[in-house]
Amino acid sequence: MFFSPPIVIESKVFSSLSKVTPWAKNNQAWRDGQPIGTPYVSLLEGPTFDSCGNLYCVDLPNGRIVRFAGNGTVEEIIQYDGWPNGMKHHKDGRIFIADYKHGIMALDPESHTISPILERYGTERFKAVNDLFFSSTGELYFTDQGLTGHQDPSGRLFRLRTNGILECLMDNIPSPNGLVMNLDESALYLAVTRANAVWRVPFRNDGSIAKVGTFVQLSGGAGPDGLALDIEGRLAIAHAGMGCVWLVDQYGEPIYRINTSVGKHTTNVAYGGYDRKTLYITESASASVLTANLDVPGKQMYGDPN
């Protein structure tokens, strides 16, 4: 099947971690476990906005959380003994972190302290959690990626119910990564990086899943990473290694290709700005945040009060 060529949009640099010096540290243990070519001086990820419009991001190899103000100035909020990978604001003001090393953690932005939320599934440690998403009812979905891929398709998708019950929804995924729900929350979009695809994970009325399938099949680069949704149900897909973000409609047809102005390691996306029509893009090879103006606002999510 062929589609019309997507409209091409060029992004621009909003800010960079080069404004925060010196680098906190360089994590050799994390670097040694990654494929050759993975950015290791910094890995900017997990963009999420607070109610004042400040953008928070993680910097995995340096074990820190940073905050970008609306004018692009950046400051380090905390450095700790962890490998933060994904991040979302919770409605109570805390910031939940998918920590590659420890599990699900929470940051208090007022006291700048980190505390554990979920470190194990039963009695076992996670492989290495990657990203997370809150539903409108407060349920937490997160991916457990580790070093999975086609050589080891055992990545997992979890759901933490509001009653504290932790469920493993899938355990056969070759590198689960970013995730977001569709507009009516009847299905979850799941970036499966090593399969170079975005899967659609539909729910039954009882909350169980069935008939999981491919929603978008990509090619080239390293595969899809972070995801975001707008108010029309269009899906923004950060395509790591391709230096772009794809925007597809609710049927999976490509509408826009947003090119990164620096670097090719496009890791994640989030909508922000006063009208939520600005797409913020983390690009890890240059440790930069990029922006692109779109025609439709991003959907306001449970964990994102902006």
C-alpha cells in the first residue's frame, strides 16, 4: 500500500545540555551494555511538562534530571545513583521515573528527593524499565525493555492498577519502548524498537488484551522510541537513528515528517507551549531539545498538567 508523501517540517534547536557544565559523570557500566553507536556522553529522554510550562528531561548516563525554562535556560534538578530513562508528571505533583537501574521511582520537585515506587515484579528485579504512561483513571503503564530484541524477544509491558496490583500484560516483545493510549483509551500504542514498528494493543471490557497487531511499520534507523498523541488522535513517533519524527493519523497514514536540525538520535517527544501546538523533541546525539510547530494541539494527559 502506498500513501501520499508526508509534508516535511524542519525543527529548530530550543536548548541544549551544553548549557549545563560540567557533565556530571560518564557511566561506563551502562555504556558497555549498549550497542555500538548509542550516545554515551549524554542520553536526553523522557520530556514532560509541569503546570508552569517548564520542561523536565532525564539524562541517563549522567544519572540526573534537568529542567528547561520557557526561555531555554536549563538547570540540573538532581543527580543520583540511578539510570533515569523515562519520565511523566503525576497529578499529585510528583514526577514518576522509569529508572533503567532501579525500577519505577518518584521525584519530589519541591524537595528534590528520589524515592522508590516499584522495584520488583513479585520477588524478581525488572530487566530494565524504559518508559511509562498514566491513563485518565490513574493506572500506570510501563515498559520493561532491558537488552531485548529479536535475539531475545522477552520484553514486557506492565500495568500498575490504582489498587496497587501489578500485572504483566505481555512478555514476548522485542524491545518495548515508548507508549501512549489512543483517544478513548480502548487501546495502547507501543513502540517496539527492534521490530521497527508501533504495535496496537487493544483492550477488552475487563481490561485484558487481545489481538495485538502492527499499527505502523517503519524501516531504517534504529526504530521507534518515544510517542505522543494530539487531540485528533494523531500519533507522533520519534524515530531514533533516522533523525526525524513521523506524525501519522488515527489510521496510521503519514501526515508529516519532522526532520531534526541536529543529530539523528531522536529519542522522545512531548507537546508543550501556551497552545500545546509545539512539539518538543529530545535529540540525544547532540544532547539538544528541538521544537516544531504543528497545526493541532497535543492531548492533555493525566500525568501532564500543562
